[in-house]
Amino acid sequence: MFLRLSHRIETALAPWFPEQRLFLKSDATTRFVRLRPLTQAVSLAVGGVALGWFLLASAILLMDFLNAGSSRDQIQRQTSLFEQRLNDLSNDRDLRAAEAAGAQERFNLALKQVSAMQERLLASETRLRELETGIDVIQNTLRRTIHERDEARATIAQTKAARTEPAGSAPTEADRARDVAQTLDLMAAALTETAKDRDAESARVLAEQAKTAAVAQQKLQLESRNAIIFGKLEDALTLSVEPLNKMFSSVGLNADDLIDAVKSGYSGQGGPLAPISFSSMGLSNSPDEPRINAILQGLDKLNIYRIAAFKVPLAMPLQTRFRLTSGFGGRNDPINGAARMHEGQDLAGDYGSAIYATADGTVTYAGWEGGYGRLIKIRHIQGIETRYGHLSQIDVQVGQKISRGEKIGDMGNSGRSTGTHLHYEVRLSGKPVNPMTFIRAARDVF
């Protein structure tokens, strides 16, 4: 059966592949090898498959090489863009800090001016009270003088009545007239002096009222300028704080908890014990006090966010050229091909490339650990941990305090690895998360 099938196949292939004979001649004999049509067809098919596999493999290698070059260029551009954004943010932060310092100086000057105005207002009120007291004294003197005048008139009336009585040892008419004239002169002089004092005090009162109105107008103008300054400061704080708040929220961090954690590490206080003293010249009842406190709280929050940005792994662990290979999530294991969970991001680069800490923290592990090879673990704020695996060299020790951007080791190929690369992980409370979420969040803000 098999021979008949083979014969039919060779008969069908004979027009395209006629039987060939390959002669092999030696010194003594001549031998030949017969190439049947089926043998020629099988040989041609095997050769075609081999040629196709060679072309396919060459195309795959070429595409991988082109993609690798394109990825390196793209990563380089992204890294340059990220660095540029970091520089722009740093410049903007310095500018905001300078504006805040200038605004703080203007605010302090405004407070001094308000305090001086309040002092002048209080002095004016004091002078007004003194003038009112003087007027009261003058009025009392005037009333007393009028009373004395009335008594003098009564005395004159009694004198006139006595003139009708018989003369005895009483004073003469000339003496009584002289006494009356002297009394009237004294009363007229007292009334004239009282009127002058009253007019002078009234003029001083009007002058002090004009000064008080001028000071009040200056105070209103100063409050208007302060309102403009406060508005600009509030807008600047809103523009600076909101993107940072969204950045931390996008990576799964609660902004309030983050602020509390930073404050707990930056809460140094102290100083000598002194009694509390209060001054009536303070601004505790100023209508601008709530806005001032809100601005100061906003500046404090912005400063805390600036500190927190260095304690959260938002930076790149590499500053040289690299290529993103295996990302976070499920993948086929590169060694045995089985489906596995990849808990980090692989970044392939040159052997010995410097590895940098992505945030401030404390080294909790530095040594060899199974498939990680040479591994560094760093603990950060809010239960965040970063891991750096497959290193060729470790430059830190357990317990060492690390700052963001500080060199901690070199890229290598240790552990369970198929080539030189860095295995970078970020964990929240022990659970692995995508490291690129943190890097992209910082890129969107910075």
C-alpha cells in the first residue's frame, strides 16, 4: 500500500522533478546516486522552510533592533522632558517663594502702617476726650460765673433796696456804686475769658476731627491694597497646591495623612518659658486676620508638599539611557514561559549604570535575596517601600539614611535574570503597585 502511494506521488512529481543521477567517480570505480522526484521535492520543501525561517528571524531581529533604537530615543526625549519640567518647577517654586517673601515683607510693612495708624487714631481719641473734658470744665466755669453774676445782681438789688432806708453807719451811695462797678467788671472779664477758651477748644476739636477723618481714609486705602495683595497670594497658593494635591491622590496617597506624617517628622519646638502678655495695640480683632491665617496655612501646606515630594518615590532610578522592557502586571516568564505576575518595572541599560534612590528613606535590606540577586530595599513615608534588584554592586548599608537622587548601587545581571537590567518595585503597605503610576504622576505636574 505504501509503495503504491509512493509510486503515485513520484509519478505525479516526475514532470516537475525528473529523476536525476549523481555520479561519484573514484580512481577504481564509478558509482552514482539516484535522486527520485519525491526526494527532490522533500529536499526543496525543507530548503524553502529553512530559507523562510532565516528570512523571518532576520526580519524579527531587524525590527527589534529598530524598535530598541526608537525606544531609546523616546526614553531619552522623555527623560530630557522630565528633567526640563523638574527644572521649570524648581524655577517656578523659587519664583513663588520669592513672591511669597516679597508679599510677606509688604504684608509686614502694611501691618506696621496699620499699627501706626491705630496709634494715631488712639492718640486722636485721647485728645478728643481731653478736649471734651476741657469743654466740660469751661461749661462748669461758665455756669459758676453765671451763678455768681446772678448772686451779684441780687446783691445790687438788695443794695438799691437799702438805699431807701434811713442813713446810719451804712456805706455811702458812692461806695456802693463803686463796689457794683468793680463786680460787673470782674464778671465781664470772666465771661470774656471763658468765651475765648470755648472758641479755642472748639477749633482744636474740629482740627482733631479732620485729622481723624484723614487717618480713617488712609486706613481704608491700606485695607484696599491689602485685599489686592491677599487675593494674589490666595490665587498663587491655589495654583501651586491643587496640582500637588491631585498628584498625591493619583498614586493612592491621602493628602491629609501625608501632611500629618510629614509634620510628625518636622515638629521640633521649644524655647524658654515666658508669661503671656497682651497688648491693646495688637491686630487680634482685625478683619484681615482670617485671610492672613488662611494664607499662612496655605504656605505651610505648600512647604509640607515640597518636603513630601522628596519622600515619595516620584523620580526615575536611572539618569542614563535605558529601555523599558517588562512592565508591571501579568506576563510570560522569560525563562520557562509560564504565566507569572511581574511585580515591578524592568529598565534595561548598560552594565554598571548608576542606580539612584527615588525618594528619601531608610535602607532596610542590602544583600542577596533569591531571584532578586543583589537587592536593596528602602522604606519611605506612609508605608511606601522601593526595591532595586539584579544589581552588580551595592553601595549602602542597612539602617543608612538615603536622600532622593543619592547613588545606592550599580545595574547588573545578578539573580534570576536573562540580561543586564534593573528590576524596580514600589510597594504600598507591602502590596506591589505600578511604579510608572508614580513617575507619570510627577511628570504630569513637574
